[in-house]
Amino acid sequence: MKAALHFIFLVGIWLLLTLNVTLPNIAVGVVSAFVVTLFFAKYSLKADKKQFHIHRYFWAVIYGFIFLWECIKANIDVMYRVIHPRMPIKPGIVKVKSTLKTDIGKVFLANSITMTPGTITVDIIDDYFYVHWIYVHSKDPAIYTQKILGRFEKYLKRIFE
């Protein structure tokens, strides 16, 4: 059953990405989805009852807007640092502790940090994220943890835990 859902999902994604409903395109999508399902369906995420909670989808939409806003702010900040004649950067790697418990939540947090300009998640060890930051504002762990994880972690907890 899980493999069939995986296959249907992949065919649907193929059709959405190509926006081409001709027989050759559908055939390529079906064959590709079959091969991917055959080899990788056993590695897909396990379904649980939490995915049927509607409030999680509401918070995911809210998170999308929060993430977009944080990306806009970070783009403006990086643009300022690049355009400024003295290039005010103070790069460094900081160690921040996350309170997220699920692995998928940690992955989303790491990707959100990395996709925000000026920060890159270098490593995750247990609950600690090692983040390269273009401008380390403070040496106080509480301050830079709040600045890096701040709004992301709060919403990811509501979505994944």
C-alpha cells in the first residue's frame, strides 16, 4: 500500500512539474516513478496519525510566510554587507542548541537556516547545530541562539511535534 501511494505521488509530481499530458510524457513519468518506487519506497517516511491533524497544515502555511519574511530580511542584510564599502562581516561558526525532538523537524530547521542568506548549517550533532554565520552579533549563546533559531523553531515544533 505504501509503495502504491509513493508511486501515485511521484506520477502526480511528474505531471505537475512537466504540465504536459501527452502519452509519451505520461509513459516517461510512469516508468520513472515505477523505477524510483521500486528502489526507494522502503526509505520513505513512515506515516503516522499525526499527519492527519489539520492544525499542522495551518501552522505549515504560517511557517511558509514566516520563512519567506526571514529570507527577505536576510537578503537585505547580505545585500547591505556586500554593497557597503567596508564589507562589515564578522564570520564565525556558532553552536546552537535546538529543543526539537523529531529528526524531520531538525532537518527542516537545518534546511531553513541554510536557505536563509548569511547562514549555513555545517553539522548537527544530537541537539546541537553548528552554523556558519556571516556576522556573529554576540558571543552570548542565548542571544545568537535566539537570533538564528528564533522564529523557525517555534513553528516547526507545532508542525512536527
